[in-house]
Amino acid sequence: MPAATVTHPLIIQGGMGVGVSNWVLAKAVSLRGQMGVVSGTCVDSLLVRRLQDGDLGGDVRRAMAAFPFPDVSGDVLMKYFRPEGRAPGEPYKEIPMYRQVVTRVREQLTVLASFVEVWLAKEGHDGVVGINLLTKVQMPNLATLYGAMLAGVDYVLMGAGIPKEIPGVLDRFAAHEPAQIKFEVEGMGADTAYLSFDPRVHSETAPVAVKRPYFLPIIASNSLATMLTRKATGRVDGFIIEAPTAGGHNAPPRGEIVLNERGEPQYGERDVVDLEKMKDHGLPFWLAGSAGSPEALAEALDAGAAGIQVGTLFAYTEESGISAELKRDVIRQAQEDRIDVLTDGRASPTGFPFKVVQIGGTMSDPAMYGKRERVCDLGYLREAYRRPDGRIDYRCAAEPVDTYVKKGGTAENTAGRKCLCNALFATIGQPQVRKSGLPEEAPLITSGDALKNIRRFIGSDRAGYTAGEVIDYLLSGLKRIVPSRMPSMSQPAPRIQSTPAR
């Protein structure tokens, strides 16, 4: 009997962290029949900051009440919830930074946070919701995936690396089995380290029916697509092909890196994905990077794609997590043709090129960058390395220079590095306040190269717009969608029905 097929959305809303692609935005997109995506990056810190800000509206607490481990929700509320919010000038209470092995309580916090974000995005409708993760943010990813699956996430999107082990992880979690992935540690030599997560530590049997979500790796080359289809540990269900014009982290150029006069890495023909070869895999694919227009959607369909992924247009909607003031500033400067996006090869501690919107009052301003006291207290982009005594330790190129050098890093590698973790929290209106009396953390905005085209969408006299308007705009060039051209593939693994935990 042939496998059932399913129709997938034409439009995937980009999974922009930290908290830009929040549950509000994802839900708004999903309700319109497209794929809403929440960001899984730093989602545990995002949860506790929302609780410390008073959880206005009670949404977080409503989702926590649905979490299948009520003792965990109760403990987190007791520790972090502030009914009246923080006092003026009071710093956020931070959570312990991730390591290769963390306590059961720390692991459960991440599971809870991921569950909350996905549960809220899916609440009250049957539209599809995905979660976006970065392969480079290694240590929290397993717990984040499990929490999302407990909430019924439909898709997992993953880029910034080679996520070939993730399909097998999804298979094992759907069966309530433990999983592990290789832990990238500098200096390991012939030895191998692993990151592990065992659902049975938290419950002997699966507390809810768990489905295996679709897995869509985000790629920038034909060779990576081929490798994943051949060597992934489980089923790959399609691809998101991201051009270097997309926001956030970009894949480095292939071959020798050449910089232009602005210090930006230059991309060439080797960085263009051959879509005809992509068809040979027999899997649907979506195009990303400057894809936010009706023409781009039509061209993608004509080229054989299933649709497009769009981030930048959705980033400045009323529903996104970027603070209202920053949204207004960016939209106004784009309308006045004063906006600029730099592909900064130094900004990210990961070493990947990172798109930075050049706008005053943010960390893109050299004066603002120079005033900031270097500190690493969130640690999501720390790299692991092996010490001479054999133990694994952690460092970040954006931490204090002396500290980084003492851990075996080079001072040269710290030049221009920005604390993306703290800056991106500031971008969504949750800046950390420093006890030292220094100014609170400044924001940093990332968007794709197409940001300057935003005025084409809303004109020159509007100050804002909604996610629904973006979807209407993107679909406006399609007179009709022929069913035979819609992407389809086999249904995911069936739900595993288990006895509720006692």
C-alpha cells in the first residue's frame, strides 16, 4: 500500500533568534496556513526572563500548567517568577551556563522552555509549527528538541553546521529512547566526546504521545545535501537552501576567502547551489535569502522548489519579538533609503559571517562596542576545548581577552567579536543590567541584504505591518496554486502511545 502524502506550506517563516521568532509570530503565520517557526536559541534564558518580567498576560504560566511534569513547572515558578516584575535597575537572575553534562534540574528547565514556546505557538489551532536550532549551539540542543517534541512540534529546522545526527535523535526521542550526538571539542585528537539526553531520566514512560517531526536541514551547498541524504542517521525530509544574502549566520564562502573594501567576505559561483542537482534527491526544498517577494516565490516554484523561507520581512512585523522602538527605527531608515547591512566576518564568536544592521545605538556602532565591558555570562556560543590535563573546558572569543588567552585562545581571535547572546536579548527588550553601574547591554540587529527593499512592501508612510500582510503580499503574485505542483512526501512516523507517567 503506498505511503500517504502530505502537502507542505509554500512559505516558511524564518526562525530568528533570540526570541525574534517568538510564539506570537509563529502562531500568526501558522494560523494563515503557512509554517510558523519559533527559535530554540537561548529559549531557556528567554523563559526565565519573561517570568522575572512578570509574565504579563499569563501566557507562559498557562503553557507551564500544560507541561507533563508539573513538579518542574512549580519549581521554576517558585525560583524565577516575579508577579510585579523586576525593580528598576535590577539585573536578571541568570541560569547556570551549559556544559557537556548538566544537572537534571538544569536539563528540565531547557525541556520546559522549549515546550512552552512550541505549545503556545500551536495552542488552539491545527496549523503547522517548526522550531529552528543552530548546530553550533551544541549543548542545549538535545533537551530543546525533546521539549519541542513533547509539545507536538511539526518540523525541525537546523543550520549553522552539519546536523547529520539529528534525524536519528528524532527517531529515538519519538520512541522515548536515549540519544547522543558527537560533541565537537577542540584538541580531542583521536578521542571522541558525546552529548547525551535520556528521556527516561525524567519519566520511565513517555508522558504524552510523541510524534517524529519532519527534519529540514538548512544548507548552502549541493555537497552538503548529498552527504546528508547518504550519511544522516535517519530520515531527511527536505532542505532549506540558504543563500549568503540571508540574515543571521551565513555559511563561509567556499574556497579562498576574499574581502571587499568593507571587510565583507565575497561569495562567487562556487557558493551557488545547483537546483537541477537538488531535484535528483527527490526531496522538497525551499529557497531562502532575499526570497521575500511575490516574484521570488514564483521564481522558486518555477525552479522546482516547494516554496520559500522568509525572515527579514517577518522580523519587523507587529508580532515579532524585536522591541517596538527598534522596529520603528529600522522601518523608517529603510523607507528613507538610509539602511545598511554589513556581512561582518568578525562579529560572531563562531567565526561564521554574520549579518549586522548598521544603526545608531546598537553594537554596530564602534563607539558603543568600545564602551562595553567584555563579559560572557550566558555562554551559548562558547566553544569546548580539551585542556592539557585532559578535562573539557569552555571559552568564547567575545569574553574578556585575558581570560580567553589564558584558556589557550589567541588575542587576535578576539578582535571585533561581539557578545551576540547579550546583544540579541537586548534587541527583544530584555537587556541585562550590570551591577557595575555600566549602561545596560546594547542591542544588535541582524537582517538579510533585502532589508532595504522593505519600503517596496509597505511604502513610505506606514510605521508598521502584520504577519498576515506579509503572507498576503508574498502570495499576491500567484493567481492560483495547482495541487500537482505542491510539495508532498511520506507522512512521518506514527505517534508512540504510552502510559502517562505517575
